Amino acid sequence: MEKSFENQIPQQELSPKQDLEQSFEQLKVLEQQYTNQLEQLDEKDTNEITKEELSSLEELKKQIESRIEEIEDKHSILEWKKYDSRYLESVIEKKNYKVVETLRGHNGYVKILQVLPDGTIVSGSSDETIKIWKKDQTDKYQVSETLEGYSSYIYDLQVLPDDTIVSGSWDNTIKIWKKDQNGKYQVSETLDAHDNWISSIYVLSDNTIISGSYDKTIKIWKKDQNGKYQVSETLEGHDSCINVIRSSLSGALISGSDDFTIKVWEKDESGKYQISETLKNHNGSVNILQFLSDDRIISGSDDRDIKIWEKDQNGKYQVSEILEGHAIPVNTLQVLPDNRIISGSNDKTIKIWKKDRRGKYQVSETLEGHKNWVTVLQVLSDGKIISGSHDQTIKIWDGKKLSRFFL
């Protein structure tokens, strides 16, 4: 039997794309081996075929099935990375930001938005609608579709690589939206298990939905045998509303709450989430979190501060730096690959933070243009910033590319 790839270890670290391509090549080799052995057996009489030959063929089949499953998983992860801001490989650095377009269409404040890889913007609002924004022939955004079905504010949403939208509302429900045969969104499923407002939504790459609520619980939703979501686990530990949930690359969850704490949840031996650490340093509600690839946590709070948390020698999180600059609560932030931080606040501003020569963060630019709280933002690889606000608008900001030689 020819040598299997099962125990081969790459001699050098590959990029995710290279790793996927390598898996495809390995699959081709296995399939060719299977074809060759099958042809050899076809040339024999049935009574001449040995148990060892059949066993070898069956083993190859299992390896092929395993390789296909592995490729599907790797491809799925690559697709998810396009939708997750943590995986931005680079962001062009710009300065002197100005509003280049203002999107008006919501009749309530814009609480959440997500910009998709093709530039489509999906936004949720207190007007109980989700709007899909696409560019027209003049390169300006227009509402292409309005999704209705909620009876209260839409507080969080996430768009998945297959175009599915998962959204949560103050009517206590989570709705799953899928495109019909005409390409229009319809509610495919409504999840109702929380006893109060849905305040946060996060979907993992295996399509597990994690929801946080004003009922102080976090629920884990998984598909049953019929493909319908059911609550598989309820996490209790916070003393107030859960405002935000995020996941680390290793599978840990973090949650921020109106109880002023951040909780780290890790799976125990039985696969159930347990609180491994509670972080207490904020003096207000924790509104936004980001889990970075090196395990650092960045948090924004009603106490106006942005805090950076790093693990100490004992593996426990400690605040390593506090960023002070916003006048009132911090609602949203994004950390870029070069360590810049972009934040939005109830003070109506967006701030860009850069490290100085001492390695400490300072505000390099403050963007003013919204007439009310900045509730959500997303930074794109081309340096544009997309922001949503209580002023019922979405603004697109752009600036001049920063030269390495003339600052």
C-alpha cells in the first residue's frame, strides 16, 4: 500500500490558503491510489480477492472521506475569515478623514451594522428593520431590501458567509433570515428561549449561535437532527444584562455586562462552558470587547475608558494600559493589524489611537460629523471607516493615504 498522508507534518508553516491547496493535492493522491487499487481488484476473480486487499481499499476510502471533511472545514474557516474583522491582514493607514457619504433610510437609531466582503452593508435599527445597502451605478449606496418582522428594536446581528443573517431583538427573539428562490430574505426560523431582550449575538464558524440577554444568561444554540436550532447550554454568572460576546481563536468565550465585569468562559472536560476568570477593573457597563489572536482583550465601557488586558506570568488577565480620551461612554471599537485602535463613543466622535515612541497609545485623530452617539463602526482594508449612530445615519469616512516619509 502506498504511503498515507495522515501523519505527515509540514516542514514549514503554511498560510491558510496554501494549507488548503496542499490538502487538495493530498486528496488527489489518495483518490488516485483508491482508483488504482479498485482497478486492480476489478481484474481479479471474486474468489481471488483477499481480506487484506479489501481492508486496504476500505482504509483508503476512510482516509478520503476524512480528507474531504478536513477540506470542507478549512474552506469554511477561510470563508468565515472574510467576514471577521480580526482576520484583516492589513489596513491602509490614512489621515485627515472626512465624511464622503451619508446613508439615510432608517427611522430610528442605527445600533448595529456589518460590511460584507463585496461592500454590501447590512444594518439593524431601533425602527425594527434590517436594511441591505448596495451601490448603484453611480457608486452610491441605496437600500436594496428592507427586512421586517420584529416588534421591537434590533439590537445585534451577524451575517454569515452563506448570506444567512442572524439577528436579535428587544422582542426577546432571534430570527434567522435566508434568501428565497428570488434572492429575497425570508425568516426561516425564529428562536424564542430568553425571558428578556436579546442584547448580543455571536455566531461561531460551526454555525453555533451564542446569544446574550437582559435576562442575565448566555444561551448556546446548536442544530438538532432536523436542522433546527435548540438551546444546548445556558450559561449563568453575570448579575446584569450581557452586552457583548466574542470568541478567541482557541475557543474561549468572553462576555461583557452591565455588572461592570468581563467573564472568560472555557470548556471543561465534559465540553461545557465554565467561568475560568472574572475581570473587574471597569467602573461602568462593559459595552464592547475584542479578543485578539495573541489572547489580549480590548474592552470599552461606560466609564469612558478603553482597557487593554494581557495575561501575567500566572496566566491571569491584568490591565496593561488604559486609554483615556473619550468624554462619555465607549460603545464600539476595532483593533487593526498594525495595532491601531479605532473607537466610537456617546461623545459623537470616532478616535484613532496610535502607539507613540514609548509604545503607549495616544489619539492621533478625532473624527467629528455625527450629531448623536456613535454606536457601531467597522474599518475596511482600504482604510475606510463605516459608522452608525443614534442620529439615524450611517457615515462612510475616507482620508488621505499616509506617506511613510511625510507625516
